[in-house]
Amino acid sequence: MENIAYYNGKTGPIEEMTVPMNDRACYFADGVYDAMMTRNHIPLSLDDHLARLYRSAKLIDIEVPMAYEALRALMMELCAKVDSPDAMAYVQVTRGVGMRSHPYSGAGEGGPSLWIFVKPDVLDDMDREYSCITLPDTRYLHCNIKTLNLLPAVLYTQKAVQAGCDEAILHRDGRVTECAHSNVHILKDGVFRTAPCDNLILPGITRAHRIAQCREMGIPVVEEAFTLEDLMDADEVIFTSASALCCRVTTIDGKRVGGKDFELFDRIRQAAKREIIEEAGE
Ligand code: PLP
């Protein structure tokens, strides 16, 4: 199949799948999701992404309506059914279907809904240079939960696109948090610096993998808040996500940044490339 969608046991092409209007996703974005890339039909870091999905669901009091092993097997099965070996695998759990009403006790009597889709997609090119804009981070204070409340991310990304850029780097009063849909890190004096995992950022799976690899390679890691000034003055600026495993930013708000420690960036990038080959083959 070119692509595939799953909703509470039904499967079919994404374009033909319909869902009940009263799914609380429609009125409240009342749910959580996770997304990963596949290579050779293998969903990369599947266990990490599923573990975060269950964690996110728990944090908003939703029970994932399928046991871990069964969901894992279903994801693998759906990824195998899509023709393209390179794809994006997306999984979402919403509180369920019920007449619109803010309190959720009594809403969604049939239980939470499970949504999955797999569609052809490719990893971002790690060999190109990326440009970003900076924007004030006006999101709420639950950024650590991967919820469906993505309107700010949509607006930030649109602004970046309109500025001819790839991503928006967000800050709260000058403190850099993360990007619209990725985490941002800097290299300075041989150290990998990144914002700490508090409620202001999503604990990125890719972020965790890059940190683990840096530590294995003896590259010091500091998980502390850094500022816009630190960002502009960094030796290198990197963003990471499930689709952007290690991408180098060379322009921010139209100014050239980084470019002072390509060697260290390249060590981290090569480690990221090795990791996917180890997991999913060439
Ligand atoms: N931060 C935000 C706001 C995101 O939406 C994402 C990914 O969707 C990330 C960071 C990166 O997380 P991951 O590496 O798990 O894809």
C-alpha cells in the first residue's frame, strides 16, 4: 500500500479513513501522540517513542487502549505494509468519543481511541546547512507532554517558512527553550550544551540519543539553560528530532552563526548516521 491508516481497529488508506466527529481530538485536541521515521520498514527507536507515548498519556490521565507488546507488533505490521521502506510512523491516543463537554469524567464512554498512520517520508538531509528564525516562546507550561495542542508550533513553523527558513528557535525572555518541532543544542568550547528536561521543552528521543553518544565519545554534555546570546555566539548550532537526526544551523535571523567547530559537529553527525545503520541497515 502507498500509505496506511488505523483507527480503533479499522484500517485503510489515510485519505479514505473517517473518524467520528465527537472524537475529543476534534474539539479539545484531547490526546497525545508520537512520531518516528522508518528505514527499511523498521520504525527507528520504536521502543523509546512508545515509552514516551505511554508516559505522555499517563500525564494527562489517558489509558492507552492497547498493551505495549500488542501496540509494538501493530506498529511493525503497519510499517511493513507500506510500499516505501522510508516513511513516517505516527501514533496518537485520544480520550475517546463523547458529546462535547469540557470535563472528561463521563466523556468518551467507549474508552480512548487509537490512531496510527504510516506515510512515505525521508529523513532530513544531515549534510546540508539549515537556517532558523528566533521567536518568543508563547506556549503553555506543559511542553514536556507530547499533546495534540500544536497550534503554536503550526504558527511558528509558518512564520519560519514565510521567512524562507527551516525552523523557529524559541526563547522565553532570552532563555532558549527548543524549536517549533525539534530540540536545539549548541557546541561551545568542546561541550555539547542543551536546555534541561523541565516542563519548558519536550524531552526529545533524538536529543537523548545524541547526548548518550556524546558521553560515549567522551564529549562533555551540559544540560543547563542557555541564552540567545550564547546561541548566536556558539561554535556550532544543531537541531534534532526524529526526522532531523543531527542538523547544523548556519544562519539565524539572517546572521551567520557557528562554523567554528565543524570537526566536533561532524563527529556527532557521523555517530547519528552510524546509529541508524546499526538499527535498520544501509
Ligand atoms: N520538541 C518539539 C516541540 C517537538 O515537537 C519535537 C518532535 O516532534 C521535538 C522536540 C523532538 O523530539 P524527538 O527527537 O523525540 O522527535
